[in-house]
Amino acid sequence: MEIEYTKAVIYCRVSSEKQVKEGNGLESQEHRCRQYATSLGLEVESVFKDEGISGGLFDRPAIQSLIKYLDKNWQTKYFVIFDDLKRFARDVEVHLRLRSELKCREAKLGCPNYNFDDSAEGEFVETIFAAQNELERKQNRRQVCQKMKARIERGYWCFCPPTGYEYKKDQEHGKILVPIRPITNVLAEGLTAFAENRLLEQTDFLNFLKSKNFHVLIGKNVKRLTFEYIKGILTQPLYAGLIKHTEWGVSRRKGHHKAIITEETFNKIQRKLARPERKPRETDNLEFPLRRVIDCAVCGKKMTGSVSKGKTKYYAHYTCNNKECSANPKNIGMEKLENDYVALLDNIKVEQEVLEIGKLIATRIWEQKVKDVSKNEAIRETEKKELETMIDEYIGLIPKTKSESIRSRYEAKIEGLDKQIKELEVGSENKKAPDFDEALNLTLKFLGTPAQTWKNSDKAMKSIIHNMIFTENPSYSVKTGFGTPKLSLPFHIKRLLGAKSNDLVEVVKKNWHSIVEESSRWRLILHFDYAKHKIALGSAIPIGS
Ligand SMILES: [Zn+2]
């Protein structure tokens, strides 16, 4: 039985602005469809429009609402009109799916320049058309990708610019990345400092950016400066003038845009990021505090702890598990090794005069921290003033508006701003200076008596102490005992300065600059945490020497 169609709905779609310019815009499509409907004597009930949406997707919003519309008005049978088969779908699978969705709702498809025909031959031709459209779409995409790839290969970036760069037209190069000066100045300073270990950890890099008001410079909320974001900046080769695109098989090469750091600095940063952190593991055997932190002096492999069963009792020992190792005996009694270790610590305690230097360095670092905090205080004060001005502006607007809903929206805005001010205020309160002297004395006591401190500490603390003192695992064999271990700065500073001078403190004062460079490790021994107003003993893990 032939269904009588009297009503129509129209579907239009544009995928880009270019189409609009070429006279294929939504309005012209709708116009042609309406003309077509009139010619068939159909009444157009509704028009559905998708904008900026690819014809390859089935989940197009307007298509979905069109289907919903048909379902809602199921008693009426509709003629569904679109301007061109390409508007309908550019993908065979989507075409067929969409077609069957509409067919099962008894909708008839109509198109001014294509005659739908339900015969077997008609459907075949229709499928060919859909396939042709799909091919065209894929070819377009491939062409765009190939053009972009070729440009990247020639040393031009053509995706989103990285933070601190923008695209500018250039006579020689066309569209090219150009640094935005105040932003890249801060970035270059921070990246170089991170590469040279003046900023030790990623947190320090982050805090550096914050202290330079980086978020204001790039016009983003400070909350957007996440660790992920920071990592993205640290690993961005474009900053070093380099270009690469791994997925497209474009290897690292020099780009034509201006670099803000050297390639060497960039490589240093990547090496630093690749270095694994040494952290005490929860699974570390509690019985063996020296497990995996002492190397076998014969083969260099890490010693592990083990327990063996004798006739009447168990024996605990450290052992080299390397099958090819010639050390004999391989097992070292637990007590023997740990006693030797304590003796080693006793030997390398820091002398009184070096402790004086430590005091000096720690105090300097502390003063710098306090200065940074008061700088942040000033920034906070400015932010507060800005928020208050905004509140005043909104308050000024309220009497001028007659609309109740707009007024309540202003009020909500004001409430939100007020909350932000309160948060800022909370941030600046409770910031009493911690008892610096007490914490410092505690630390210095540790440095003066590391063996004693180690013996009295639990497993986790033992591991921290070990990492604070040694920059490399000490090696040990039963025959030779411990070799000369590599020590962290506080423990070898005297050697570093040449122990000639009697007044070490004076030497330090004179060489202040080079010592600060060298002494980043002190940060690891005294862990300053202003937010929690405390100074902890060594809560950070040393970075390799
Ligand atoms: Zn060995």
C-alpha cells in the first residue's frame, strides 16, 4: 500500500566555515530544500541543522533530534529532505544505518538532485554514491595530513602553539611560531634553573612560575598550573627550537622558529626527568634495613637479605645473589654487616666547624624562603583588591537591572567573589614562623652523630638517613670491609674547600656563590614546609649526585 505523504522535515549540515563561504551554508541548503518540498506539494514542519559536524559521525545532535521528532509524531509519516547525499552522510556505514533508522520510521527520503529509488538497482546505486562520498572525505583528510606532515618535516610546527608562543605571518616562512616575550623570558629562566639544579624538583619549578605570576602572564587561573601542565612544559622540544612528531614518524630536527633555551639545556632536563627516584618501598623487608643499599664489592650487584635454617635456629644474613659472582663467602651475618655499617657512619660524622657552615647555609636558605613568602603575600593582597573592585562593580549594576533573574545572577557572582576573598584571607592567616632554631639544632645533632641516629631510627627513617649521607651505594666485602664511600655535600664539604684554612666559616662566606650551587643537597636534609609551618628532617629524597 502506498503511503500518502503531506508533511516534510528538512535536514541541513555544514562541517566548516569554508562551506558557508562557498554558498553551501545552512540557509542556502534550507532554501533549496524548501523549494523542493513546495514542488512536491509538501508542508515543511521543522528544520534540523548540524553545524561544524562531520558527516562521518552517526551521533550528530540534529540527526538525533530529527529521529526523536519522528518518534514523537509517530502517527504522521514524513518526507525527510536534505540538499545533497553528502549532507546526509559521508560514510557508507553511517549512510546505511541512518537510512534504515529513517526507513523503519516509515520516513521517505528526498533530495533535490538525487532520486531515491527503493528497487534493488536503486539501492545499489545509492550505496555506490555513499561509498564515493566516503572516499572523498577520507581523501580530503589524507591530503590535509600529508600537507601538515610535509610542513613539519621541513621544520615548521603546525599544531596548537606551546605556551609562550603564537603564530605570526612571515614573508619568508609563512605562518611561524614566535615567542611572546614576557612569558618566554620567565620560562627560559625557569627551565635553565631546573636544568642546572638551581630548581631541584618539579615542585620547585612550579613554585618558581607561580612566584613570577606566570598564570597572570598567560591569562589562566593559577589552578591550571598542574603537574601535568608543568611536565608538558619541561618536555616540550619546541622551546629548544626543535620539532618532532613521533606518531607521524617525524624524527627530532631543527625547526625554523626561535628557541628560548639551548638544545643542551633541553637534553639536561630530559635526563633529569628520566632519573628514577629512590624511595623506600613498603615491601622492603623490615628485618633488613641495609637490603639493596649496599653493593657487593666483588661484582657490584646490590646485596639482598635472606634467612637460612640451621640445625636448631634461623640465621639472618645479607647476601650477594649474583650466580656468577666469585665472592666467598657470599653470606654475611646480619649483625656483622650492620655493625660495620654503624662504624662507617661513626667515621663520617660531620665535624663541628662544618656544622657551623651548615648553620650558615640553612639560615640563608630559610631567609630566602621567608622572603618568597612575603612576596606571595603581596600578590595575594593585589588579587584581593581586584576581587573587591569586581564586587563593587556588580553592586553598582544591581539597582540598574529590572530583571529578577539577572539580579539574582549578580548576587550569586558577588557571593562567589566574596568566597574567593575569604579563601585568600584564610591562606594568609595561621602563618606563624616555625621554630627554625629548634629544628636546625635537631638536624645538626643528627649530622654530628649519624651512627647514633641511625641505630635509634625505624626502617623508613634509616633508609632516608642512608640516602641523605650516601650519593652512591657503599660497597662491601667480608675481606675488605667498606671501601671509600661517595658522600653527600655536608659530609665532604671540608675536602671540597681544601681543608687548609683554619677558619672554614670565613672561607664559606667568601665563596658563597659556588657553595650555594653545590649545596642544593642541604635542601634535602632540612625540608622546609612553610604551609604546614614546620621544618622536617630530611623528608625529601636526594637526587643523584
Ligand atoms: Zn657479588
